[in-house]
Amino acid sequence: MRGPLPAKDGRIAGLSGYMPAILTPFDQDGNVDEAALGRFCKRQIETGANALVVCGTTGEAPTLTTDEHRKIIRVAVKAAAKRVPVIAGAGSNSTEHAIELSQQAEAAGADAILSVVPYYNKPSQAGLCGHFTAIMDKVPLPLILYDVPSRTACGLGDATVMQLSGHEQCAGLKDATGDISRPLRLKPRLKPDFRLFSGDDATALGFFAHGGDGCISVTSNVAPGLCQAMYLAFTGGQPTLAQYLAIHVAKLTAALFSETNPVVPKYALSLLGLMSARVRLPLVEAREEIKAEVARLLSQMAAECPEGLIAKPIEAPRHVAPARAMAN
């Protein structure tokens, strides 16, 4: 086996703040809406996103074809125009498939890959080390580990993270466990440029307070200004303001996760006129009572929050068709 390959660039090493886990918009025919995706990526950058994370859980990666995976990364790379890095989801519970997706992401122009813990087959910690090491040995991109045991039924142990962090390509961890104490345990034992990102919007402020570097966020798709303001208040030495804004972030997050992600976030974005609310089967549209509550909450928060932090829903988005499920 050959040794580790050199990292493509160093932009991941200093990455911090909020990074949206970008949703994948679909058009009326069920295809990836490239125009809407490009506009949405540019909007996120203009509102302060420090990176774009595509083809992850929030982007409905399990329903994407290989060609769609490649296409989405290319659209994001073009929209980013080197202003921020593009991190591409490229995980699988098959190591060989994960390597193929990672190589495809590299070819499409991604700056780094986000690789989820293998799901369903529940490997041992030794198996996880072997899985991620095999990917890093074959793909010359920084790799961010993704630990989300609520979806994978298999967690990434602290000792395993520390072992993998010794690999040249291992750049960080997206932690979606909700364990805000994890940065306290890991930070002193990891290389200085290893990044710790929260993957749980509800506990992000606590994660920052315990040494976390940023958040790969669902909520910031809908309220990028609010999330960025909270992070900047925290890092700028304004804890009272950060806590006040965190209350609003938590309220919005609870609504967005009232059904399986990304069903409700997509509906919220349709209310803002940014993309269709369509999701692919086996996901289906949100229940009517949830739609009503999300519309009410967005209007309320737009009135209550400091100006510009929450966009007000538009009355009747003409270019956004009603939500419906679709087959891949």
C-alpha cells in the first residue's frame, strides 16, 4: 500500500464558522434544478458561508445518481468560484464505493470530502480505521470524518478519531452526536489544524464554547444571517447576544426537524421563494399542520429578530410548485 498522498490545499486547515449542508433542489420533472442550486449556493456565500457542503444527508445523497452527484459538485464549485471551499459528501458503507465517490468528487473540483461512518453493516472500530484509511490512501483530498450514530447505528470512538487524525489527509470531524463535551476531550489530543465541526444545530453554541471550530448546519440554509450573527457574537466576546440569538436558532431548528430532514427545511425555503419543496421518495412532503407552523414561525421570527437576520416569507411564490414526493 502506498503512503498518504499530499493534501490538495490548505484551505480546510483554518476553516471555522458556519457552513451550510446544502439542500438539493429538484425541478418539476424531478431532475436536479441546476439553476436554483447555483443561485442558492451564491446566496449562501453572499450571506457569509465559509464553505459549501454538498451531497450530504441534507442534500438527499442516498437518492442521487452518480451523474447527479458529479453535477451537483460542479455546480457548487462554479458558484463558489474559489471564494470558499466546496466539501463534497462522498460516503458509503462500501469502502470501494466510497473511494469511487471520493475520486469523482476530486475530479469534479471539490476541495475536500465529507465521509460518513459506514451505515447498516456496523463495523468495529478497527474496521472504521481500515475504511477511512483506505479512502485517504487513494484520494489526495482532505477528508472530514462524519459521525452521526442516530443514522448509521455505529459511532466513531474518540480513540479512533485520534488514530485517524494522524493521517496526513484527515482534516477534521463533523460531530452530529450532540455531545458538546467532545471538543474538550479531543482538542488537546489532536494536531493543531484538525477541525472540529458540530453537526447538530441545536447544540452548536455549546459546542463552540467547549472548543469547537464551527458548524456544518441545516438551519443556516434557512437563516444564514441569524446563524452567522450568533457565531460572530460568540467569537467577538458578546456572550449575552450569542445566547439571545441561540434561542432563536434553537426555536427554528426544532421546527425544521419536526419531520425527517430535509423535508421541512425544503418547505421553509419554498416559502422564501428559493427552491421547490419537492423531496424524493421514500421522503414525502410535510404534514399540513407542520407547514402552517413553519410559515407562522418564519413570519414571527422575521418580525422579532434584528433586521435582516431572518427573511420574511413571501405570500405566494409563483415559481415554486407545490411540494410532492417523487421517485428517483
